[in-house]
Amino acid sequence: MSLRSHGVVLSVEEPLNQVEVMTAKAKVKTSLSDIARVTEGEEERETEVSKGHLFPRETVQEPPTRLNVIGLTVEDALPQVDKFIDQALLHGLEKVHVIHGVGSGRLRSAIAQYLRDHRGVKAFSPGEATKGGHGVTVVELR
């Protein structure tokens, strides 16, 4: 999925093939293959195109508002939650849902701890009883 956003590369983790990029809305970790250098001329042309809303159909996608991490370990789920929240912030979403299931509660607790410390998160709470209850965490973003 293309974020079509400009930013500054903060760090490169070559062994993991990842980069950390600071955009206007958030700090994002992504694959090295997801970024491209933009020259001044290209940046001006892209700005003109974005004002005219002429993006090809496949690059204008609604970002997902739900992430399902049921069955994952805490170690596997937290990086996915981190990337999901960063992308939601980048797209300007106000509310997203993390589906973690009920289980033993370890995953729910770890996600809650992560969300407590995230500066992009305004508030979070369990889902409505009819929409997942304690197996879903509803996250309000800043």
C-alpha cells in the first residue's frame, strides 16, 4: 500500500531491510523498498498532481481500520500493532480497532501497555459487548 507521503529518513536498519521515516504526521517504520528519493522537480510535480486529485486508482486506497492479531504471540503482535497505529496516524484516522481475542489476556494487556505509552493515542477501551467486547480494543487517535 502506498502512503504517498514525503518524509525524512531518520535511520536505516540494513539487516532488517527497514527504515524509520519522519513524516508530517508521524514517525513510521517501513521496508526499504517502500521508499523513493524525490528530487525538487518531482516534489513540485507531485504536489500539483495531488492538488488535482489525479492519483491512479490503485494508489488511493482506504487504510484498514481493523487489525487482527488473534493467535499471535506478544512478540509477534506488538510490531504489527506499532506499524498499524503509525499508518492509521499517517492517514489521519480518528478511530481504529485491534482484534486480539480474549484468551489468557496477555496479548490484550501487552497491547494496552503499548497504547498507554504511545503519544499518538488519545484513548482506548474494550469494544462494545455486541462487537467483540474484551476481545477488541477500540483506539482513539490524536
